[in-house]
Amino acid sequence: MIAHLVTVVARSLPWSVVVPDPAGVVPAVPDVEAERRAQRRLAVSTVIGNSVVLLLGWWLWRRDVIGVDAGFGPAAVVDFVLLTLGMDVALYLGHVIAHLGRLFPLAHRLHHRFAYVGPLTLFAVHPLEVAGLGGVWLTVLALHRFAASAIVAFGVANLVFGALGHAGVDPLPASWRRSTVFRWIATPALHVGHHWFPERNFGFYTTLWDRLFGTLVAGYDEGRGAGAPAAAGAAPGAAAGPVAGPAERS
């Protein structure tokens, strides 16, 4: 519901654009409704799994394994930056590992099998991935005593990044996307490009690790400042259209 709302609001902005697929072609989907039903079932499973992670986090907090500070101000801003960067590098590494040959079919391939990609696809993941992501989240929280406001802010940012990255809607004006800031902060085109080129664009919130380890797909920087930013790797002049991922890519 919230992911869908984020997408609707983003699409309503007069300067927002839909990130086109690399070829400007939407692949054929045998049964869109069947895919939506499958994604809804997985989303329910993901919500249940995340609820278990939340309860486990509460249990760890009660036992002082996880500490949370109250308050706002500069310290909370620093905590938000640390939390975002910590999760970004952890999720980048986990994402790369999930795509390794023998591991990919076990869990992550399920997320990549959908030809119909929308906000709900954010939650269409294997239960093993829910457990893995939950474990990463709780581990990061246990390593540092973050401000509660920073944790809430990160949760909101995570949902917005995920929803827009799967809906393929970029709500930012082209002049903003061309700025140095968004050379490093990920735009929706980063994750859209990953669904088309699974061996590239493993980052979530920044492009830092993709740049550092050479996994950023060619053409990302040229495309992010265009009127309709190409999904990374798109050919110049590709027509804009609804975002959809390949039915199966390894």
C-alpha cells in the first residue's frame, strides 16, 4: 500500500519521468494477472517474515543486545548517514553473493523471474532472502547505538528507494539528476538497470560500491541526466515505456 502510494505520488509530479527499458520494448507477459497473484502471495510471506524480524529485534533490544538512543539533531543525522552507508555496503556484498552461480537458483532467482515489475515486486522475494536481509539489519543495529529517529528515517528512505527502483519512476527534475550529488546517490535507473543486466548495478542507496568494484553498467552517468533517464545500459534514443524486467535472467 505505502509502496504503491509512493509510486502514485512520484508519477503525479509534472517533471517525473518513466525510466525506459534498454531496448524500448516491453517483453511479452503470458499472464500478467498470474504474475501479480504470485507477487501478492510472496508479499504476504515477506510481511510475515519482516514481522518476525521486528519481534526478534524487540527481543534483542529488551536484552540490551541492540541499543537505541532518543533525540534528534546533528548526532541523529550522523547516525542516519552511518546506518545508510553500513546497510548499503552490507546489501551490496550480499547482493553480489546472491548472484553467484550456485547460490542464485536457491533464492534470488525468484525475484528476477517476474516479467511484470512494479512496486509490489519489491516484496516479491524468497523467504531465505527475507531471513538474510533481516539478519543483516539486526547485525548492523547491534554494532552501534543508533538514534531512533535515524532508524525511522532510514526505514522510510529504504521503502522509497525500493518502490521507485521497481516502479521505474524518477521523480527528480533532470537538472537535479545531473548534479554531483546524484552521481553518488542512486537514482531509480540504477535498480531498473539491474533487472535488465543482473550482473551489474548491485547497489541500493548509492553508486559508491558499484563504482569502486567496477560493477556499474556503462552509460549510467550519461543516462541519469537525460530528459527520460535510460535504464543503465540503454541505447541512446531508446523509447520510453513501462518498466518490465526479463522473465528469467541469471
